[in-house]
Amino acid sequence: MSTAVLELRHLSKTFRGRGMAPVRAVIDVSLEIAAGECVALVGESGSGKSTLARLALRLIEPDAGEVILRGQSLMRLRGGTLRRARRGIQPIFQDPAASFNPRRTVRGLLSQAIEGAGRERAGDAELAELLAAVMLKPASGYLDRYPHELSGGQRQRLAIARALAPRPAVIIADEPLSGADVSIRAQLLNLLIDMQARRGVGYLLITHDMHVARAFSHRIAVMYRGRIAERGPTESVLAAPLHPYTQQLLAVVHSLDRPPRDATAKPVGSAAGAGCGFHPRCPLASETCRKLEPTLRELSPGHSAACHHAASREGGGDPIQSQPQRIPGIIAC
Amino acid sequence: MTGAAGGGAILEVHALHVTYESAGRTVHAVQDASLSVAEGEAVGIAGESGCGKSTLARVLLGLVPARIAQIRNGRIAIGGVDVTGFAGRDWERVRGQPVAIVFQDPLSFLNPVMRVGDQIGEAVRRHDPAATVPARSAELVDLVRLPRSALRRYPHELSGGMRQRVMLAMALGCRPRLLVADEPTTALDATTEAEILTLLRELRRELGMAMLLISHDLGVLRWNCDRIYIMYAGHTVESGATAEVLSHPAHPYTRGLAAAARLARLPDGHFAMIGGDVPRLERPARLCPFLSRCDAAMARCHEAMPPASPAGANGHRARCWLVAPAHREAI
């Protein structure tokens, strides 16, 4: 995709520690995000989602692969050049309280984000505009307060304001809504929608909440044990999931309108060794699956899965109720 | 708002008012909460942060010291025993048996330097003196579908889901008739959450145990509870059969909560949300606590607190002037 603002190419990362087996956290993952597009990255704890986010932010070094922002590879940049380029990708973390310097006021935190991006001093007018964008109004009531004086929801909105301050092309949000109450979740998603419409910000949204993925993303990528198991347009992945892992994820969703299927405990510590990483948990596992690692194949337009059995199967239907209005309309408005 | 508790009630809470005192400030965390759980029944409490649901759960078992939390009014009965005035060792009469509790975060509950088997064994020795400890411990890990090898592990060696199963095994070791589960799956990812909820459903079937499930997740409550109570700002504002309340919510707060949980879209493309902020709890509400955020508010709402009134089938009740008989007569 030539319009990609952020491209992750063949990223791999293995963590090695003394006296422990190496952990292959991310294995040959490629993903692209277009301007104004939201890609949801879903998968269970330990699937490598957060490591991929940290690789994309270049907070950790990949063993292999490239991060390309607006056509420029970040891998060869060093020092100040890297820091400036990296401001085009901004993170929002799950716990906003832990990501703020507690001794800086809201004014200090936001000014630092703006000035750090190499732009001139931030005036109160610009800060007020940022705060208004995240519904912290009037600005005079917030600029001189410290993060601990704000409520959880207000801090999460401040985290969004700070991420937006350097005018990034892409925001990488790692579980920004988990633990948030549903009314706050809707409020934060509305802010992200507004920024997408107004500034064309692209999002990589890491979440284990399938409702959020369904409602907010254009595309979904499913990670399992460090690899992309499936990716494709949101509607297509939800209506016709190709990978048995995606089908299992969708089956256990507790939605208000459809009962979940019973979940049996996954086998513990099943080191898959050779073959498909999912075979110990897969109802379809065959001899081939135990021997041969499946590659990601495109099976319908833009919709790929890494499963030997995927081509021969119809999807399992949409376990989460399909949303009548889909997000592409947002970009148009 | 005591629900349809047919047979004997294992838990009854009536008009409970609980305040916290801290640094000279008083917080009315629970102001007027009433609920009941019948033997064998699964009941949910839904509400957002700060609505008082966890305070309620802790006060039920006397887990908040009296100098911090005070019961100002109301009554709690467990298995027919009035525990409202309980202090100190009185609580041992009800804790574990007939009521046990599991929390969101097993790590802060489990002893980090004690093997899982020893911790389960301790619970067995304390609450089931007649049992042979190793045999009963093995039975309990089987019951929560853990491998026996887990008994030799330390808590940090287990995954979040396995730790939650350990805490559950310890609670079940007391042979409770009511299990209070306070956000038991909130810290877990969706797959593990589903496994724990499935286990809870199976255990309730096998043991005939009642459950009070506290959660902010309406989807979780929808499929795991017979009846549900919606809490807002310390008040139980709506209650009834879970399917009825969530499909036909009568209280504007419940309606807003359900729309937000479904991520329903408004015509402008935004997601439906509840505007405004939760009220401060420094003094008890005299009017409906949802008034400042309610888009259905009318003159009556500014005059008096609405009573709990019938709002639909199967014992559905709501504390809202929209369904109060006085309002119905007026229109």
C-alpha cells in the first residue's frame, strides 16, 4: 500500500535472559497503517502485541526488520534525528498515571510534548485548543493542576491530548481503554474518531476488547504467539473468521446480545515446537499442522490467514452483532 | 428493592447506608442499597467505578475496619443472621461459611512466599477441621480444574488465570453457600476470562452454590446471572431478571449504560455515551442521584427522591419517576 503512513516490515524480536529459554516475542510481522486508518491488533496476553507496539515506537530494537514512517526508515536514524522523527508516532499507554511526570502541571506536560517536537514555544491558546479537543474545558481550570488532581477519565483524556500535541501521523495505543468504565470508553473512542476525521491520524489500537475492535477499526490483525494468525477488513474477519484461533476468540466474547460459548481451559505450557504454533489448541490440527509452519496467505481480498485448513472452510458467522453503520463513513465526514 | 427471593434468602441487604471517614471528610459510598440473593441463585451487581459496588461487597463480610467504614443505616442478614452490628471475631460466624469472597487481584491476596498447596491446606484446616488436608486439597484443585502439580508451585509461577483458580479453590474449601465474586475476571484477557466464567457456571451447577457477581461488564453479567441490580452513586436504581432489565431498561442510567456497552452509534457517527460526571458523594442525595445527567428529567425529579416501583415483568423494579405510580396517574 503506497499510502501507508506507518509500515512495519518483517519485524522480529527474541528476548534472551540468562538461564532461561529465549522467548520469541515477535516473529516476522509485517503491518501497514494508512492515514486516517485504524488497525486493531488483538490477541491474548503474551501474544506479542505490546512488544510489537514497542518495536514500532522504537522503544526497543528489533532483531530484524524495519519501521518506516512516511516513507522514511527509522532504523538508520540516530540521536536527535531519531528523536524528532519518532515524534511522528505517539504512544498512549494503558495506565496514564504511570506515564506522567507527577511533578509537572498539565501546562508543563503539554508544553514539553509540543516543544520537544522541535516546534516553537506553546502559547496558552494552543494548549487550550488541545485541552478543548479532549473535553477538558475550560483550560484555565486544568492548566495549573497536577496529574494526581485529575480523575482517571480526565487523566486518560490528558494522555490523548499529550499524544496529539506533536501532531503525529500515527498513534499507537496499547490497551488505552481497558479498565475504563463503558461510558468513559465511549467518550475516549469519540475523541479518537474526531482526531481521525480532523487530522487524519492513523491508529494502531492494541486491545483484547472485541467490541472495540469491531466498532472502531477498519482492519483487524490477530496475533498468536508472536505471529500474525489472521488479518483483514474488520467486517470480513468478524463475519467470516478464517483462522481457528480467531474463531475461538470470537466465540467467547460476552456481548449483551449473544451468549458466549463455553470455554475449556487451554493446555498449559504446551511448547508447540515445530509446525503451527496453534496446533496444541486447534480442533482441526492434522499431521501437516504438527510438522509445517503455515504461512500467511491471502484467501479473499485483503483477508489473509496463516492456517493450512483455512482455504477449505467457510466462516463461522459473526458472533458479535454486526454494526449497521461502519466506520468508513467517519473518514468521509 | 428486594427482589423475588422465593425460598430462603442466603443474603438480604435492606436500605444500607455506609460512609467512609478520611482526613475529616465523609464520603457516602453506599447510600440506599437493597438486595437479596436466594439459595442457589446467581445475582449480579453492575455499576461503574465509584458507584459503591465493591464497598458493598466488603461491608457484607466486615472486611472494612469499623473506624474507616461505618454502617449508618440499614440492615444486612446472612443466612438469616443479622450481621449489621458484628464486630471483631463475630464475623468468623459467617466468613468462609456460609459466605466466601474472591477478588479481582489474586496476587495481593495470596502469600508470595508460601506454596499454593500450603495456602489451600491452611484454608481447609481452618474451615473444614474434619477433612484430611492433603486429600481435600487435591479434591479442591481438581474441582477448579488445576493440575495437581500446581500445589507445589508458588503464586508467581502461575498465570493470572491459574492464580484466580487457586483463590477460588481456597474459597470453595470453606464449602460456602454463597460466593461473592468482586470483578473476578477484570484483570484477565478475554480467553482466560471466558474460562473462569465457564468454570464458575459449572461449579455453581455442581455445588448448588449461590453467587453474587460484581462487575462493570454488562456482557459478563448478562450470561452469568439470573437477576441483576444496577448501582449508581451508592443507590440500587434498577433490578430484576437479567434479560428483562438489560433488554428493557427502565431507568435512564441503565439505558445509557447498555447503549455504551453495546457501543451504539448516534446519527452523527459518534458512540452513545453518558454525558456529565458522577455526583460527589460528600452528602447523601435528597433527589435522584442521576438527575444532573438525565435527559428524561422532569419537574417531579426536582421535588423528591423517586421510590422503587414496578417497571416490568419478573419482578423488574426501578427507582425512577418515569415508572413511579404517582407519575403514571398524573399522565
